[in-house]
Amino acid sequence: MSLIIQTYGSMLLGALGKTLLLTLLSLFFAMIIGMIFALMNVGHNRFFNFLGIAYVDAVRGVPLIVLAYFIYFGLPTAVRMMGVEGFRLTALQAGTMALSMNCGAYMAEIIRAGIESVDRGQMEASRSLGLNYAKSMQLVVVPQAIRTMIPSIINQFIITLKDTSILSVIGFPELTNMGKTISGNTFKSLETWAIVGVMYMVVIITLSKIAKRVERRVNRGR
Amino acid sequence: MEGKKTIIHVENLKKNFGSLEVLKEISIDIYEGEVVVILGPSGSGKSTFLRCLNQLESATDGTIIIDNMNITDKHTDINKVRENIGMVFQQFNLFAHKTVAENIMLAPVHLKTMTKEESKVKCSQLLERVGMPEKAEAYPSQLSGGQKQRVAIARSLAMNPDIMLFDEPTSALDPEMVGEVLAVMKELVADGMTMVVVTHEVGFAREVADRIIFMDGGYIVEQGTPEEVFQRPKEPRTIDFLNKVL
């Protein structure tokens, strides 16, 4: 085991960094995607309601690995068919797109549920003062929704971090992919996967500890 | 009330929820400075009527004109009209994530009817007025029901409305807290505020109302001064209701 750490330690850490980069990028875009589709969902416009539901259903109905293959291999083909030459996606770009879309769908559901958990009277009181729908959402409803959403968002955060391992299939050099390389080179599967597993675990446990602290802070004064 | 200026004009107002007709045909004029108390059994449409007056419920049919603005017309900027109509709810609906002062200052600051400094001054005046100057930094969860409702009234007043709507403001309160909220409302009456109040507080109605409206089944069944309605009710349904509540 110490041999693996000595020889491959810095590469493993680098791969972990790639994993975290992919996670953070995906979460950032997923929050935006989730917010947009959640607002479509809770609004009163039927067309947007339909779009919101359709997006969530479509993305949740497809396994992440299929989505990743589709974007990485399928999308450039589609662009070429439309007559644009030389369009390619890097594994990071395709991975970020796949994860953001996937995580965004779950995020949309979390945000929708959070918004719907805020008492209707809050919106009514705000509207009765003369604030419009958007301002009422922004100032009154969403800030309160976020409090109830935080545990679910943290949970989704952890799921997305683990889902990055699926993107080893499109060759992105994240932690699981590095594990494959190392165990292939050294034939020490047991040690390699134990180390990789512990690395994921340490990061995730640290994150959930930080998250708990954030949650407590946000809930203060409630 | 002759010779007084009409501030709320309602004509043939109808409101359906799906196939349920909640308001069947309401027509009424309410005058500037008038205090109107709406009584009636539950399900009579009184809250729905009140909520139509600021379009929290959109009217199915009919016309509502407030301050010469037709609020049932789609082209009217309803937000502008609402700035001028305060509303107090049975469940208070204070913004739970904001302090008392932030609750009161939110609308004036974001709608730019006041600067932040002006709204601070206004806020402390209003808290003084509702008897809670020391609670500016408290969160709603730290207040009693009566205190919450007094803050809710202060929050509505921060927009300097000409009309105040009260939707059963004391129904969710413990009995010992009803008095403090009614006291604040009576002060508003004394200041000449136009008020439309849905309530079960018959004593309050008798004392301060200029006019009592009795609603049942989506209609205004009877209306008149408190004396007329309480002492000499004409309609069997009014008599029946008053026998139950008095």
C-alpha cells in the first residue's frame, strides 16, 4: 500500500482535484438550471409548467452514463450533420454538461419542493403590499425556501460528487479513472480501490461536516 | 353617507371557484373614511369578497373601481393600486426570515416610496403607535400572536394606504390578546381610515362600524347602521345568524 501511495500519491491527489473541479462546475450550472426549471414549474404559465415537467422527466428518465455517452459522442455527430466541421467536446466539457443537466433536474425538484413548502400567505402578504410576483419571490419566498432546501441540496452535492466517477467512461481523468489506471499498472486492486474509496470518503465526510455548520448558521434567528 | 366621496365601487361582482359560485352578485359603494364591518356565517363569501377588493382573488365577472381606477381591468397596474390598500390577515403572514423592522421597511424601500432613512423613522413611529417600540430587532417567531398582528398592521400602514382591509384579524388569537389588536384598530378608526373588516367581534362592530353588512350564500343579505342591523334586523337569515352569535 505504501508503494502505491509513494509512486502514485501526487497523481491520485491531482485526480481528486479534477473530481472536485468537475463537481463544483456541475453544481454551479445545476443550481442555475434547477432554479430556472423550478420557477417554470411553480409559475402559472401552462407552457412553462409543461417545459419544467418535461425537462425533469426527460433527464431523470435517462441514466447518467447514457447521457454522458450521448453528449460526448452523439452531440459532435449531430453538429457535424448540421454541416459544422471540427466541433469536438473535451471530456471535461461533456462531463460538466452531462452532470449539470442530470443534477439540474434533481435540483429543480428540490427547489420546487422548497418553494412550495413556504406558506402561501407569505406570497399573499407581499403581493398585498404592492410588490410584484418576481420581487415577492426574490425577497420573501425564495430566501425562506432555501432554508428548508439546504439539507437536500447538500445531499445532492454528495451524490453529484460520487456521480463524477461515472464519467470515467468518457475518459475524464478523475479519481476513479486514475484508480483504474493504477490497478491496471500494479495489479494491486485491493490496495488501490481501498485508497480511492477512503479518499472519496474523507472528502464527503468533510463536506457534510461543513454543510451541517452552514445549516445551523442559516437557521439561526428562525 | 350622502355627499361623501365613494372610494370603493363594486358592481355585480361574481366569483367562481371552478363550478362553485362563491360570490353571486355583489354591488356596494364604500365611502372615504367609512368603517364597514362584514358579518356572516362561514362560507358566506365574506373573505373572498374582501380578497377581491385587492385582487388577491381575481373577479370572475363584474367591476371594482377603487380610487377611480378599475382594478378588474387587466390593463390596470394592480401593484400600484395595492400600494394604497393595506391588508391584514388572520394568520398574520409576517415574513418569518425578517425582523420586525425589516418586515415594516421591506415594501417602502423596495417600492421606493421612501428612502431607507425615511422608512427607518416611519418604522419607529409605527412601532410606537402599535405599542411595541422595543421589538424592532425581534423575529416574528419571538412574538406573541397579538404582537404579530400589531406588527402586521404596522407593516401595512408603512405604505401610507388610504384603505385598510382586515380579514378576521383576531380569529387566530388567544382571547386575552384580542383586546390589544382591537385597540390598535380603533385608533385607526379614530384617525379616519377607510376600513373594511371581516370579523366575528360583534362588540367591535357595534362600537366602531358606520355600516354593517350581513352576507350569506354569496349575497349581501342586509346592510345598515349597527343599530339597524343589531336591534331591528329585517331578514330571517340575519335574525337567525344574530341569534346564534349574540
